[in-house]
Amino acid sequence: EIMPSLVGSEMCIRDRGTGTPLREFLYVDDLAQACLMLMESPSAEGIYNIGAGQDLSIADLARVVAQVVGFQGAVVYDTSKPDGTPRKLLDSSRVRALGWKPEISLHHGVTLAYGHFLREQARHPLPVA
């Protein structure tokens, strides 16, 4: 949960916890490609985890997003709130053994998602409170 807020006159992002939990992020097109490959593969049976294969901290994710969107403010962590699970990383070895691997880096995926947001915002502006 990331919430924009003002600290004095400076914009900041307020996040729950310490920013240290590790999470795995996968761009949706990579997920779609993995699903298609599995559906078309005669040797694919059972349940498969599909993940990027690497994790990063919430703080590192915040830095990537800030860089992509040009955010110059501070990221403030509310350490009075819990972090949640310390690490969430899937074991994607079964799908990788079939030859799949993600193609889109986190930075590129955030860039693509932000570009999509900007295009949609131009077409359908969000109301200003």
C-alpha cells in the first residue's frame, strides 16, 4: 500500500512498514507468454509457478517507480505498521525447464505500465479532488 501525501510543502510517498520485505514482480505479457507456452506444450502437466525468478525490496521497487515517473520527493516508511511476509519468491524451475523465461525487465515493465497509464489518462482524465 503506497499512499501519496504532503510533508510540509514537499510531496512524498508514504509506505507501510520498513521497505525491506522482498517481492517478485512479473510483467503481464511475460505471464501471458508462459501460459500460452504451457497450454501448447504436450509435455506440460500439473501445476506451474510462473515468476520472474528474482525478488527485490519494496524500497528498491519504490526507487524504480520514482525514477520512471520522475518523482523527486521522499519515500517515507511508516514503521508503526507491519511489514508482512519477509519474502515472496516463487519456484519457477518447472516452467523454466520447458524453456520459458521472462523477457521484460522490471524497469522496462514499469516504464510500459506508466506509458499505458499516461495514454489512458490523456483519453479519460481522472477527476481532480
